[in-house]
Amino acid sequence: MKLLLAHNRYRYAGGEDEVFHRERELLRFAGEQVLEYTRDNNEIAESAIVDRIKVGLQTVWAFDSAGELRSLLRRERPDVAHFHNTFPLISTAAYCVCQERESRLCSPCITRA
């Protein structure tokens, strides 16, 4: 099975970052093909007000991440897309792009275990 794991890393690594890493390794160890789409909060510039406004808007709809994901989904055609943290640099745009491409979403599976 080909899986896409997506995660917006925190500025300071924490539990969710570790879960993402361990889940990826576990899936690979099980023989699954794992694709990654990650963004990192260290990309956010703290100084300029314009950058802060951009991040605020991006939290609602991250156009750059949507475009990158759309290309990745078209090229790789994963069976399932699984999301961890999507804010602020990936946003809910990722879910919409997956639905456009008719990729199965697996975000709530952790809470339903």
C-alpha cells in the first residue's frame, strides 16, 4: 500500500513530531511505501508584520502547500493520506486537495482506535 503522511512540524520538537517519526518508521518496517509531505514552523519569519499576516491567512488556506500536495498526489497516487498536524503551514487546504484527487483520508483513525 502506498501511504502519504503529512505533518507540519512544530518549532520545538514534541510528542506529535515523535509520533509522526515513529509511525513512518513502523509503516516502512512493515513493508509499506511511505511518502512524506512536511512543513516546518521554522519557516515562519517572526520579525516582519507582513510575514505574520501571511501566516495568519495561510492557516485558513495554504495555497503553496495545496499546490505542492496536488502535484504530489497526481504524480504518486497514494492509496491513503494520513494527516497529523496541519497548522499553520499546510492548513485544511490539504484535505480539500485530497478530496479533489479522490484520495482516501485517514485523519481521524487515531482517535477511533
